[in-house]
Amino acid sequence: MRDDEKKKRVLTAAQAKLKAENYCAYQERAQQEVRDKLYDWGLHQEDVENIIVELISDNFLNEERFALAYASGKFRMKGWGKIKIKQGLTFKKVSPPLIRQALAAIDYDEYLSRLADILQKKAASLKEDDPYIRKNKLAQYAAGRGFESTEIWDLLKENTY
């Protein structure tokens, strides 16, 4: 039998709440992630919303905490820029004020230092000799990582990579 043919086991609201608590305790989650998971477990809208409210009141679910952890983790561990982090948070349906707060929590000097490191590492791997093409490739790479073009070009003008 294929996976999609298997009958999903529907959980009761109490079972789902316990499972959702474990799911949230493992790592920070966005409300939408938990909501989607509860629907996957076969719950109806009323039960899903009641469980979400209970998880928030029991502090298992905190959108602000999630946004800050997400932004910090993606910046520090993955080397993402603010544009890519914002897209990720938007995709997870985090509210714009919380996205702004999470992005503001990233230290600007650390942000520029990280961008400089990324450009330095990429420059070491480039074989291109033409300085204009080289800078363009570096800018494209950093933009793909989610960094703002103004920050990228300011660093590229100040330094030779």
C-alpha cells in the first residue's frame, strides 16, 4: 500500500494537544506550522483553534519567540541576509510587526561582518580575473543569500575581493 492510500489515524483533541505540546517543546514553532500539523492529524477547525489558544496560554507557542529564534538561527547558522529571513518568516505567516522586530534584533555590525566573510569566501573560489565581472558575480551571490544590494555594493566598493 502506498502512503497516500493508508488511512490516516485521526487523533482526539486531547491526544492532539499532548502531541502538539511535544512538537512545540522540541523547537520553536510558528502558529501556522502547528495549525497545519493539527489539521494533518485530522482535527476540525474548532478543535485546532482551541488547542492553539491553549498552547499559547501554556507558553508552548509564542510567535514573538519563534520569530526571534528563526531570524537569529538563519542569520548565524545559515548565513542568510535579512531579505531571505523576511521571506521565510512571511512564508510561515508571521505578522509584519514581529518580522520587523526579529530583523531589528540582528546586530548591524555583526551583519556587515558576516556579509564581508561571505564575500571573502566566495571571492576565494572565483576564477574570474575581470574585476567588473568578478564584483558582479560576488554581488549576485550575496543577493542570492538574501543580503541587501546597498550593503553589498558598499562593501564591494570599500574592499577589493
